[in-house]
Amino acid sequence: MIEQTTSAAADTQNVSRRRFLGYAGALAGAGLLAGSLASCKKKDDPWEGSVDLGSGDNGLLNIVFIITQLQAAFYAQVLLTPYIGMNAQEAKLITDMRNHEIAKRELLRKVLSGAAVADISPDFTGIDFAKRTAALDTAKQLEDLSVSNHNGIANMLGSAAYVVLNAKMASVEARHSAAIRDMSVMGSFADASMTADNGLDFIRDPQGVLSLANAYMKDRFNPSNLSKS
Amino acid sequence: MNFSSILSEIERIDPEIYERTSPRRTLIKNWTRKASLVALPFAIGSLFNKAYGKTNNAVSDTLQAALIFELLEVSLYGKAIQATKVNPPAAQLIPSTTGMEYQAIEMIWNQEQAHVNFLASILRQMGVTPNLQQNFDLTGGSGSGSGQFAQVLTDYGTFLAVAQMLEDTGVRAYKGQMASLQEDHDILASAMRIHSMEARHAAHIRMMRSQTPGPLADGQDIRPWITLKQSGINSGATQSAYDGEENTSQMNIEVVNIAGFDIPDVSASQAFDEPLDMTAALSVINPFLAP
């Protein structure tokens, strides 16, 4: 599995940019196909063609599972096709973050067991991985999204063990966000808007999280059963 | 009898129930429409637990303890800013008053002050007087002024090491209270949002420390996340803040090399932060409290 590779430099030499662009093109083609199929659907069910997240705690953990899949895939790609000027310290921290996301993803897959949604199809077309600002901006958006999701689902979870597990992951995502933000602009580890908002971090509900996550994947998920336990 | 009529029955007998469970009234009303039959026993159980089981004292005690952590951090950063502003350049604690290090400490200080104000306002809403009168000994000397970190306001590396330990411990302390706040939806959400801010602070202080060798540097490679139970601080006084962080098993599932992926123990421990219970968290900061 490519994600296991720890040497970003070795990967760059092995995987040509052309091959990556080919991969991206295939994804774009799949998107067009999915789009044309979607246009045939009936109008009365807004969730037709979307995947049910499930209800209660499983549905909420599935959102974490989806965001984590996105992040693991994103960092794997960043390490496969490093942005120009990535230094050794940055490569080390991004490798750490990729490993954390894989660990999280696989743990959630086991915890969810039969209730886990299928693997998603990330869509990173339009992101120029060669550009440092593009790569770090996307990483920042995904990490901030992840933090806001963990903060948003905490009081919806029923199981106390999941409340703790969710918090264990939330603070590591916040550490990631701070690290990525500092790589991008040193000192931007937290947002000025957070200072103004009682020093509180971002929070989003599942619908808000999914609507932002949609930009990075082909899949569409249906959160309408989450409120059922 | 359906759930709606059970609720109206309780409301008739005990008109205060919505106030006692407030601010979850809207949520309760929503449940009566949305909840499946299977969910009802659990929903009713947790509602009663909140209203009649757990007292508000437990929650306000938690918030008072959180307030001590926030006040300690406010004191540390406020004194550090002072020890930078009032001194001539050669004696400034933080390298300069115009650099990004100073701006970062100022931003963290502002956010910790916001946390103090926010926690105090929640306590007042609960009818509890926030305890804002706490004396601190930033050297960790319990009031002697000559603790393990006697140079905390004169040596930049020592200051950052103390800041790192307090931020990391703050993250662990909040995390340790999340399950007990579960029935208080608004407070849990706010605690989570403060908790992840503390993690952002910890990560940035760690970035600053990785670039700042000092007497407390122990040669460890300091990263924004916690590796095993390494403090990265050359002082035995800080180890209890990190004990337990080496855990690599979550929900009774081993994370090292999970599902055949190459995940070493270092990564497995970093990927999840570990909670500290209130007693352990308070014992970490106890040397910093003064009579």
C-alpha cells in the first residue's frame, strides 16, 4: 500500500507527475459520469443516490471515518507529489500526520465494523499539489473541518466511551491544524476569529461538515437518519 | 402512553423540569417528534439522570477547576509579557516585543483570558460565584518562589517548557471531564471548543520550543504532538503530566501496525491524546498554586 511508504523523496522519483495527472483525469471522468447519472434522478427525494450514514453513534462516527479517509488520502498524495520547497522538517511532520490519520481511519473501521460506510473516492482535482500554498491551504481546511466536526458531534454521541474517544482525536486534529497553519504562516496556529468568539474553536453540525467535505470527494452522504438512536 | 404525554405529565407535576434540564428543552421537544421507539428508554433515562441524578455541583466544581487552569495560564503569559515589556532588550524574557514569538504569546494570553471570562459567565448563569482569587507561584514552588522552575520569568527556554507542560496538561484535564459533562449539552460543546484551543496552544508552544534550546532541553525531537510519554523537558517535575500518553490501545484495539499498516508505537501514541482525571491533573499544577 502506497501510504506505508515513509520516504517522500523516494516516491517523487518513482511516481511521475504525468501518472498522477492521469489518475486525476480518471477521477474527473468518473465525476462527469456520476453527474450525468445524478441528473436523471427524481426530484422528490433530496437524498436519492446518496449513502446513508446510519443512525446514532454509528452515523456520527462514520462522519469522522469519512473525514479521516479524506485526510489520509490527502497527506499520502502530498507525500507522493511533494510541493516545491518542502523541507525535511515539513516532510517529517506531514508523514506523522499521515500516519495519525491512517491509525485513526483503521481504528474507526474496526470500531464501526459492519456499520462502517464503504471506502470513499477522494477528489482532489483542481488542487495543484506542486504549489506549497495550495497544498497547505487544503490541509488547513481539512484539519479545521475535522476539528469543527469533533467539536460538533461531541454532545450528540450517546456512548460515554465514544465521547472520550472523540475528544482524544479532537485535540490531535487541533495540533495538526496548528502545525499546518504555522507551516503556512508562522504564528497563525489559531484564528483571530476564535479570539473574538470567547477564545472558542470552530464547531459545525454534521450537515455543515458534509457540505464542506463534498468539495473533496465523489461520494454523497445522507445525514438524515443521524438523529435516530 | 407516548413520550409526549409522559413529558407533559412530568411538566404538570414538576413545572421546573425544563428549567432543570435547560437548555435542552428544544432538544427534548425535537426528540418527541424524531426519536424512534427504540431510543425512548435511553432518552428518558438520560433526561432523568440529568434532572434528578447528577447535581449542578458536580458541573460547577468541574468549571471551577477549569478556571484554576485558565487563571494559571493567564498569570504565566501575563507575567511573561510583563517581563518582556518592562526590561531593556538584553534582559527581555521573550526575544523582542515586535517578533512573532511575542505576538504568539500575546494571542494565547488573550484567548486564555477569554476562556476565564467565558467560564466565569457560565458559572454566574448557574448561580455560582466564580473563584477568581487564586495566587500562583510560577516557579512551581508552592509559594516559596524558588521551585523547580526558578528561572521561569528570566529564561525563555524555561518559560516555554512550563508553558508546554501547562498547555498539554490543560488538554488532558479538559479531556478527562468530557464524559462527566455529557448530559450538559451546551457546556460539553463549549468545553470541547476550549479543549481544542488548548491543543492549538500546546502545538504552537511545542513548535517554539523545538527552535529554542535552553537549560530544560533534553535532546528529544519536540513535535506539535505528544510522542509516547516524552515530555521533552529535562526535569523530573514534569513527568507526571505525561505519564499515560504512551498508550497505543484504543477501545481495546491495538493501534500499532493496525490492519497491517506500518504504524509504529510512536505514531500510535501521537495519534490519540490521553485524558487525566481531575485528581491527577490538579496534582500536576499543585506546585504552581500559592496560598
